[in-house]
Amino acid sequence: MLNVSSTVQSNTKDNLIEFMVELVKHDGCYTPGDTLRGKFHLKLSEGSIDITSLRATLIGLGRVNAKGKREECLQKSLLYLRKEWTVIGSPVFIDEREQCYNFEVG
């Protein structure tokens, strides 16, 4: 399982109508050693927006539920990957209707 979350902090959130994470690999299935590529897509309704920062956290989890002989059960969850990075580290003024920020994590 792969979860991607991000935080946008701004002082004019009303203009931000869409914030989307788009992955290059559309099936969302990754294996150890793969590089995650994609982009953050921001869309404004009108006007402009001041973004103070954009940070992302990528978490890769694995879970096993198995039943063996003699009613033995195995339940295990593992954290395979946790990466955090800053996409925008200093204040940015955006006045375009759409803006994309590419990322690559490996």
C-alpha cells in the first residue's frame, strides 16, 4: 500500500480549488528499488495565492494476513518506506490558474 500526503499552507486558501497528486505510474503498484515520479497539481479559481511551504510525506506499508496449519495465524504490518521532502521551501506567489511541481523520490 502506498499513501502520499501533502500539506499546503497558505494565507489565501479560498482561491485554491484543486490540489492533486498525479503519479506517473497509474496503477500505484511499486516494488523495492522503484523510483516514484509524479507531480503536484494546483488549480486556482481566480486571483492569486501565497504559498508559504509545500511538504510531502511518502509512506510505504506492507501487511500480511495468513493462516497456516493447526490454526496458526500470522498478522504482520511493516513500514518499508518513509520519506519526507520539501517541494516549496520558501514563500511563493502564484497568480497562474494552474501550476505543477514535479517530484522524484527513490
